[in-house]
Amino acid sequence: MKSLRKSILTLLALTLFGGAGAWAQTEENIFQYCYDCQRNPAYPKTTASASLSGFENPYVGYKGSGFEAGNTSAGPWKLEYVGLWSTTDNHGIEDFQVSNYQDNYNCTDVPVFRLYQWNATANEYQHAAYGVVCAYAKVSNAVEHTAFFEAEGGWGCVLTNSSHSSSMNITFDEDLTTGLTTLMAVAGGGAIELTKEGANQWTLGQTPDYDVELQVEYYEAHALKNIPAGWTVKVNGTDKTAAIDGDSLLITETDSVTLVPDGNPRRVKSVTLEDDAPVVQTITVAGLQLNYVEGENWVQTAQRNPGVITIDGSYVNKMNGSYFLMTSSVVSPTSTYDPSLGYWWQEW
């Protein structure tokens, strides 16, 4: 087993949306305000006017979700299309919510969007919520630029380019029944984020509808390189340009990595993640499970397993009881683990 492994992340991009170029010009996926409000009907459709009233600060935003989050309506806010909902890629949106959309709009496919709010203090867009756009009104002289967005957990909000305090009526251009082709076209060119979710597990923050080939082995630390020109690398929200120049950029297991397109939307062609951290495996020694890296001695293994084994002079001791490790003789702390040997514990 090698102590250094390479992890290759390759995204093979096909042209998905003909309207992607318009995204950078009209920014139809950008809204200035986001409100919680009453709506009638509860799920607006293109076939009839909807009434919106009681505009208040939303219950979603970069500060979190819920009554106590303290979000404001101020934006701008940005929608990014991430892919179709599925049970294996649900972004926290529960089955009953999706069934509700399918019943109300007589649809099968439910597109998922990611909502961002601009944080003026951090000077960047920050994640607010994943959710579903039920109805959308595009920019025109007759229709206000508006979208009804329902986040995971059922928090509903209305995205709009106008400031509102009194009631309004609106007829949407698109809904889930007819599809959201215009919005999907302009909201499909966002950043691709690689986020740590757990031990040896990272997730791609966007699920594109173009071909993706993904080959990754995840360990504790990586060097990020081979970023194509035209992209900015952010680690934990901070620009990192070393990788674009061909130098390695160390990423730890707690980092959030975002690849942000410069100018018009672009697609990632290839990203290489190279492991610099040792490969930790689990071994069983005389009935004890231990974390172990190939080639390390018992002193190092004891340091890796506090509370399980310890070193006492010339002995490898089991913490729970007065035992020391044996094979044909006493195991030396400076020796390494050998799976061919029969280990056992000798009581003092």
C-alpha cells in the first residue's frame, strides 16, 4: 500500500444551455429583494393571476433558516440551477414536498435551485438555501421580474426586483407545469463547489445536466492544481490563485473549495486532487481495532489511538487492563505492525 495517492476529479463539459451567454448580460437570475409573504393561490400558476401581500423579511438567507435567523430582504439574491431532484440527490428537500409539487403542477421532473444572498461585509454571495422555484416571471415591460421559491424545510419566499410593502397581483410566465426553461437557461452557469461533508467524504455542490466523469479517492488533505484558465479558486471564501499558476494549493479536510468562473459562464474541464496525507486504515490486533498508517511503529500507532493502547518503557500495553503485546516474544515499541504475525495479550 502506498502512503501517497492521487485523486482525479474530471468534469467533461458539453454545451448545456444556448442562453448561457445571456446570463452575464441580463442577469435574469439576479433579484434585488427577497420577501416572506402571503400568497393566493398557495402555488401560483401561469393560468391565473396570483395575489401577494404582507411582505416581510424572509425566513431564509445567508444567516440561516427559520424564525430566529434574522435575515433581511436586502440582496442582491441569485438563483443557480443545480439539477433535477432525486431521492439520492435531494439537497435536503423531502419526498413529501416533491410529491406536493408534482400533484399541484401535474409534473414529474422537479428542478432544484440554489439560492445565494449577497453579504456586503464579506463582499461575496453566500449560500442561503436549496429549494424549488414553483413559478417565475421573466423581465419584460408587462411582467415584474419575480420568482416564488420554496426552500428545503418548506420556507417559502418571493424573489423580486422591486421593493414591496403593500399587496400586488402578478401572472407568472413559467411554472413547474410548463417547465422553467428560461430560468434554467440563465441560472445554469454558476460556481462549482467541492465541500467536505464527513470523514473521507466531499460533495460536488452542483449536479450539472452535462456529462460528468468523477474519479476521486478522498483522504484528509489534498493539493489542488490544474485549474483551467478563466476560473478563480476560493478556499473558505478567499481567492487563491496559486493553483491557476500551476503551483500546488493545500486543502485540508475542513476546507470548502469553490471554482468560480471569470466573466461569462465556463465549465470545469479538469481538476486534480493529490493526497499529501497518509492513508489511514483500520486493523485488528488481538481483538482491538486500531487506526494505522503503513510503515509507522507502535509508538506512532499508540499516539494515533489514545485511550486504546499506550507505550510503557519497552512494552506496548493495552489500556483496559494490565496486558502487554506479544508474538513469539515481547513486541518492541520501535517495531512495525506485521499482519503475518499472531499477536496476543500477555497479562502482567
